[in-house]
Amino acid sequence: MWSNVLYIDLDKGEHTIRDRADLFDKYLGGTGVATQLLLEECPAGVDPLSPQAPIILSIGPLTALLPCASKAVSMFKSPLTNEMGESHVGGRLAMAMRFAGYDSIVIKGRSDKPSYLSIHDEEVKIKDAASIWDVSSIEVTGQILRNVEPGKGRRSIMRIGEGGVNQVRYANVNVDTYRHFGRLGLGAVFGSKNLKAVVISGTEEIDIPDMSAFKKMYNKLYNSVVDTDVMDKYHDLGTAANINVLNQLKGLPTKNLKQSSFENAESLSGEYFADNLLFRKIACSNCPIGCIHIATLKTQFHKGHEFEFRHISYDYELIYALGTNLGITLAEDVLRLIDRCERYSLDVLSAGGVLAWATEAYERDLITPSDTLGIALRWGDTDKYLKALDQIVKMPNKFYQALAKGTAVAAAEYGGEDYAINLAGVEIAGYHTGPSSIIGQIVGVRHSHLDNGGYSIDQKASSQQLTEEKMVDKIIYEDYWRMVNNSLVCCLFARGVYSEQIMIDSLASVGIKKTRDELEALGKEIFLAKYQFKKQEGFDLGRIKVPSRFYETVSQLGKVTPETIDNMLTLYREKTGV
Amino acid sequence: MPSRIKVANPNRCIGCFSCMLACSRTNVNSVSLIDSAIDIRTSGGLESAFVIIVCRACHDPPCARACPTGALTPRDGGGVVFNKDLCDGGKSCAQACAHACLPGAIHFNRSGMPLICTHCGVCSKFCSHDVLELIKVEVL
């Protein structure tokens, strides 16, 4: 029904639009279609930072139509892991793509000079970004683009900061100031294409085949999002509520996962942030929840009550990565570190993971002041971490060049692999809850805690005594069904609302008939297609090494043993065939 | 007693656009932002406050005075009633609204027809943060 793909060739400076109903009819949209486009467009074994490597963006059949269908999917080859890259974003991008009339966008090639893309309805232009290429801050870049581009008021602006321009392997793409295509280095891919930014807006009017059925569905979903408590967690304290919860359960990675609880957790808690620093909450387009928590950081820069203030979005993962995991004791210092990563468009989880490994390696004299250029990395020392972040982006020597490639690469060069906290080459999310979290991030298609919510299966296991096989079954169920969810594309925060039946009914309300069995089979097919790409690029579940630190530090479910991980991984591979 | 839309708590807006989608869904049977008679936007990106533009329900509305074809006539309780058969798409109404110390609440759909608020209140029903309210007004 909606199947327009915009192909942009930065080499030739050309674009075409093709109707890909063949893909959208079968794979719905979002991650389902993006996976197929990646398989079509990405040559096997390609350097992820070469012109031939594509960037794919996709929305789905529910985007901008039903509440919380507010996310856009990106796919690419990851410069961090050298295999499949996928990341999702909220903000305004998904709705802007819908109303601009593009269900997917494929960007290939490399611009011969710094450029940005200007996409407003049918007008698609590659424009000169000479004046903004060296602007290090994503905030200033956004301000400049707002002044020169059309679509004022509701457009979406993706852009990279200096981290992306310099191709730090975990640079993210900032979207609409407070949201990100994070984790697997899409920002570096932008940088490699000389692509600084993409601005999108549109004015389409969407016709729905059966408006009265659609309205009924809309109302039902809106009410369950707004009037029930199913989304409370996200709009009250937000995800930051997890700090106190996981700290008590011993699931909160602290000081490079030397500990799983933090003596100062209370001062970094969601409660502390909300009571003392929270300034406002805003929403992604088409989502009435408003889970984007924004703090104000007010700092004095001179005597005589001279203050500067910054607005910084925060979430649980960020507070873990640049807080507990670095032994930071003040929430305000966590904000300073988040702000620095934001400025450069660095993925916060990876930046925090890299700094945590480097701190421990420094502590153990594995790296020296001559490596760090005199920066004495120490738990809790915010000023040192700020300086180290500057150096990671500038990459003045071999050590910082290694840090800019991620924890796994740095440890392979300098040692300390037993405490290089990564799974499948990706710095972990903020959970040390037990075996499902570890397995979930290893097997997850994008090695994200959100691929299958392994942490939440551990939490269930703590009360229900799940066997290892049962946990694996639950991981597989989530792996498959979240492929469906991510093809629609609904926000995973609303997964409590979008049950299997609600997904079926929602699709029907916009004219797409699918049965439960069809959706389940589709989820599995998309999952396997992703593994096809992963294997093609050399990913092998048989070669994963789990750093021993994961086994040494007690988790919510006690100490995890290598035997458990081996057994669960074997079961997972038997059951899925990957 | 007639009603009108009031921007009761502008600073509570989270920018979800549910109100605009409700307006176009209900009044135009489409999913779109430009078919909405109310207009929520940022001015300076998400770092800034949201701007909420709605029909102010004027008594003696300048848009009706400016309309040369009689498509807009004053409504009981303020604002106007729109007769689309009489509209020639000339846009005088929008200019009058924007120039009379008013918010520029009239804009146009893709085919150039104005979107005129009927003060039905559906936007306020889909505002989860009490930004918009439907209030009763005396007929003057």
C-alpha cells in the first residue's frame, strides 16, 4: 500500500524513486524491508566505510498512523563490528518520512565534498555542507540548518558531530537533538560518505481504506496508552527508574563490571534526576507518552552569579554507562559526560564502555601516561573522562585511535581482554542480570538488549525458576516477534500495548490482513535473513568469547557459569539453526 | 451554550501531535498534519517550547470580514462557519488572520482550501497533557 523507496546516489548526485511493493507486500516495512534492501544493496565483504556500503532507512505500515508507531529503522554494515548494523530512532524522523512519502531511503556512494541531503516532499537535493562540516556540535549544526531549510516546525534533522566526521567507529547520528541512531556506528558511515546531515519534511495526506475501522483501532490504542498504567514506567521516572531497582537486585554494572551494585547509586537514581534535574518531558511524533526526559544542567562559569545552562536528555542506559560504570558519584557529572558525548555524537554506551576498560587497564599499568597523553584515568574523575572523550574524537595517537575503534579492538591491541566488557564486539547495555542477558546480547541480531529483552527473562527466572531451555525458548520467541514489531514500526517501549493480537488488528485496521501464523513465520524469516547477512560478513556464533569478568561478578541470579552460557548457546543454535 | 477551544496550558505540551492527527482524522477523514485546523510546531527545534496556534474564536472575526465570497460567516460563540462551496481559495482570510494581531491560524491543504476550526473539541480529547480545553462560551 505504501512502498516508495527513494534511492540516492551521492557519487552521481542523482536520485530515483521506485515502487517496491514486492518487498513491502511481503515484509511489511521497517526492519523486514530494510533487511532485504541491505541484502540487495550491500556487496559481500565490503568495507563499511567505503562508498559502496549503503545506508538504509525504513518506516512501516503503521508509522504515523497508530499511536507509538513512532520509530524509524536504519540498516548498514557496522564499522564497529564489521557485520550487520541496525539502529532505531524516535523523534520526528518516522513521521517526517511518512508525510514526505518515502517508506524507505537508500543512500549510496560518497559525495566528493561535504554535503547534506535536503528532502522535502518530492524535492530531493544534495547540498553543500562546507560551512557546517567542521561545526563540532550537533546542536549548532541543527540551529544553522533550521535557518536555511524549509519545513519549519515539524521537520526532522539528522546530523553528525565531530565523532561522526572523524569516523569514530561508534559515532551515532543525532536525530532532532535528543534522539539517536546509536550503538553500531551509523555516524561514522555518514562521515565516510561526506554526509553531514539529512533534513526531511513532508505534507502528504494519507488515505486509509476503511476510515471507521481505523478510527476505532486508533481510539482503542490511544486509550490503552494514555488511560491505563501499562506505560507508567516510561512517563513517570522514565527508564532511569531502573538504577535503584537493578542496584538492589545486583544487576547494575559498576566500575567496568567489577561490581554489580554501586555504593552511590542513590545519588544517580531516576528519583534523584526527576526530583532535582528534570526540566521537561517531550514526545516523539505520534506518541502521547512523552518519555524523553530532559534535564537542565546549570553551571557557574564565573563569579557574580554567571551561569550557563544546558538541556540534556537522559535515560537509564546513559546513567549506567557514564555513571555507575565509571564510578561517578554526582548526577550533575553524569550530565556533563552525556553532554560531551552528545556534542560529538558518540554512542554513550560504547563511549562509557571504552572509558571503563581504559580506566581498569590504567589501574593495572597495562597502559601508561604516555599512552593516555598524561590523562590519569581514575574512577569517578569526571574532568579526566571529559578530556579523554576529547582525545577519542581527535585521535592524536595510537592509543586513542584504538579507543575510537571500541573496547574489543583496544583490548586486542593492549591486552586486558578478560575485562574488556563487550559481547560480540559491542559494549554491553546496563544489565548484569544473569545468563539470559548475556546470551540475549550475543545472539541478538544487533547485539542489543532490546533484540530479545534477555534481562527481563532473567528477572522472570528469579521468581519462576526457569530452566536454561525455557529461558532460551523465551529469548527465541522475543527474537522472532520483535522482528514483526520492528517491521510495523512500533516503539519497543509500547510492546506491552502491541500484543500479538493487537498487531494483527492494527494491521487489519489499515487494510493489511495477516494471521498470527503468518506473522510468526514472517518474524522468523526476517530473523534468518539478518543472520544470512551476518554470516556472509563473517559473524559466527561458534567463535564468540565471553570475557571472564562476566563469570566473576555476581549477577542478579548469582554467578553465571561458562557451562550455562555454553549450554544455552548450543540450545539456541539447535533451535534456531543459526 | 456554544463552545470554543482554549489553549489552557501551553507549557505542558510534549509535542506528540495527537491533537493535530485527531483533527484531520475526524474532520477531513485523512491522516495528515496539514489537514489539521490547529497547528502545533516548534520554533527552534525540540530545544525550544512548542508553539500552539489555534483559532482564537474572535467575535467580529477579521477573516470573515476579509472573505470576498461570503464563505466565512461569524459563528455563535466566536470564530466562523465555513461554507466550502462558496470558497474560491483566494486566501484573504489567512492574510486577515495573520495581520490582525492574530496567530495566523488559517492555513491550507494540498488543494489550496483553508482548514477552518469548527471548535468541535476533538483535539482536546486527544491531548494527554491538558494543553487544550474545550470551554463553554456565552453567545453575545
